Amino acid sequence: MEIVRRLAAYVAEAREQDLADDLREAACRAVLDLVAAALPGIDAPGPRAVRRVASATMAGGPLPVWFTGQRAGLAGAIWCNASAAAALDLDDGHRIARGHPGAAIIPAAFAAAEEIGATTEELLQAIVIGYELGVAVGAARRFYANTGMWSGYGVVAALGSLRRTPPDILAHAFAIAGISAPNQLHAGAGPLFPAQEGNDVKEGIAWSSLTAVNALLLADAGHSGPVALLDQPEHFRLEGLAEGLGRQRYIARNYMKFHACCRHVHPPVEALLGLVAEHRLAPDNIEAIEVATYAGALRIANRPEPSGFTDIQFSIPYCLALVAIDGPDALLPLTPSAMDRPDVVALAKKVSLRLDPELDARFPAETLSRVTVRRRNGNMLTSPVTAPRGEASAPPSWGELEEKLRRASRFTTTPAQQGQLIAACRRLRGGDHAPLLEALTTVTLDSASG
């Protein structure tokens, strides 16, 4: 039996099972974290462009485009909301798949749940299933490719769970989504393809969600896909791919982010912030910064003078300079005021990056860096080997995620709006998602009118 048929059989079986308490809690935490990422992302250039195009090409429909007062159909709502969730690189990630499941899966699950009138349990179960299957496919790759190449499988799984899609149709939906996914081969896929500047495509997350929902609708209408797509041992590790589903509990093993930048940037940022706090290090006292890190961190653009707003998120030198000058909140969230700063560029040009073989050997299981600062008087300060905050091994508390929402959205929302969204997420945690559906619809940000 082809792998995609076994994936479809898993979805059909899992959606009938009771949801374990710890997985229900993990899904609620993922939703709260995703809302915190989407709120400041609404006003970014990419989501604004997506909303304009969606309103022109996918007009009409009852589903909310979050925080805007606009509405769209299933595909348009998923596209717009996934774009906002991924825009600032504040969305969650998964180490084993080396990508970002939440920004793709959660907006799709919420849109479909509202469309069909799903129960809270069905919504949370669909999110858990989406993570389990999407991350499993991402982890099975024998090659590195960004999120958009595999996240569509998770979207199809979540939608198929909610819509109770028959397994044979769902198998073709997986195949269509897989073959139609954005290839992302030019987005940091290794030495054959040099790193591109940071851009609003954001690993193809939103676009792959759009292709995935259309894949499901196409399969439901009778369209076929290449069902042997995953049965390629030279490209995928097939052993355990389907058999392990339901036992991996991937949604309970994701990491969460507290800086609006690529995860590869987080370890050196945390290391530098530790040195600044311990030694009261002023930016004008920094002569040079050296970052020892792993190969993955060296594959992003890392321009000391980024080409635009999104490119900042993929520059270790610029982000280090930004937090050294503006402090620990400079990247929560990232705002347009961070662009084109001569003072930041000058310090960023003092940052050098080098590969540390010992740290590289621990990647991707761990993402670690060590930072050394040379002061103007010649004294050297070196950080410990530092991991980013929010790892699955040290997950943030619910209260820390609520504070992330408050800090990340402080420039775009009122305290009353923040309170409504946090209260609604607490109600979700208590078993009722209706207040959150209402809040996503009625909390309208003035900055998101475009």
C-alpha cells in the first residue's frame, strides 16, 4: 500500500479517538502562541499584499481574515491568515522537521472548523493530527528543504480530519498537495543554491497552505494525484513513517520563539544579551563580535546591511547589533523602525561568523552558539554555549506565552483587545473555542485595514 494511503488511514482512525489531556493542552498552547505571532504579523508587507490579492481573486465567503474585519472563502482565509502568522518569524517550529508547522496548520484548522461548525474537541484533534502527520513527512526527508515542501501534508490532514474526508480521496489530496507544493529549492537548501535575501515568501508556508486546501477540494471533486509520491527510498526514510504516527506526539515537542527572526539567529542573540546584562556592556564599547555556530546558521543571508524589512529577520549581524543598541525587546516584535539604521549597520559590520565543528555536530538536535565580544580596551568577553529560549526541552509556561502576546502586540493592539484574546484562549483551554472564533473576527486592528 502506498505511503499516502497509509497516511490517510491514520487520519481516519485518529479522528475517532479520544484526545489525550497532554496533547489537548499542547494544542491550546500552540494556538495561543500562533495568535501571538499573527497579531503583529498582520501589518507586515507580505500579509498586506496577500490580502489585496486575495480580495481581488478570491472575493466572497463567510470566513474571517483575522483582525481585519474582512471575510473570504476557505482558501482565501487560510492564505491570508497563514501569511500573517508566518510574517515575523514568531511562529513555532519543530526541530526534527526543521520547519514551522503551526503557521500552516492552525489557520487551516480554524477556517475549516468554522466552516463546518466543528466542536472544540474536533478542532483540537485536527490540529494534533496535522502536526503529527506534517512533521512526520518533514522529518522523513533525506534532503533539506524549507517548510513549504512538507507543511501542506499537515494542512491536508487537519482539513481531512475536520471534513471527514474518505481515506481514498484523502490519499489523492496528499498526493496533489505534495506534487503541487512550492519547491523552495532556492531558499537555503544547501551549497547548490546560495542563500537568498529574506523575503515575504517565508519558506512558502502560506502558499503551500493555499495549494493544500485546493488539493483537498480537487481530490473531493475527483482529481487524482501521484499516489506513489512518497514511496521513494532515495528521497524519504520510509521505515516508520506511517507506523509511528500517533506515537510521536510531535505537537508536544515543538519550540516557541521570543524574537521575531529566524531560529538560527536566536542562540547568538541570547548569548549576546547575556553578556550585555552581566557586564553592562554598552554598544559604543564593542570593538568586535565573533559568533561561533553551526552550518545551518551560516546558510541564511546574514547581510550586515539587509535589503529590506524581512531580510533583517535572516541576518545574525544586524539582529545582534539591533539588540545591543536597542535592548532585549528590539525583536519582540520587529518593527519598520529597525530598517536603514546607520548605527546598527556600523555595529553589524563588526560581527564575524565562523563554523564551530563541535556545535555543528549537535545540529539539528540542538541549535547552539557561543559569542565573544572584544571591548575597545582589548578585553575579551565570551558567553557560555547558548541555546535559544523556548526549546521543547524547556518549554515556556502558559503565562510566558500570554506575556509574549502582550509584548509582541503592544504596538498594534489595545490592552482591552489583548485581554479579550487572552481570555478567549483561556476559554479554549477550558473546552470552548467559540470565544476565540469571535475574537479573531471582531478584534480589528486599525493598522490592518490594507
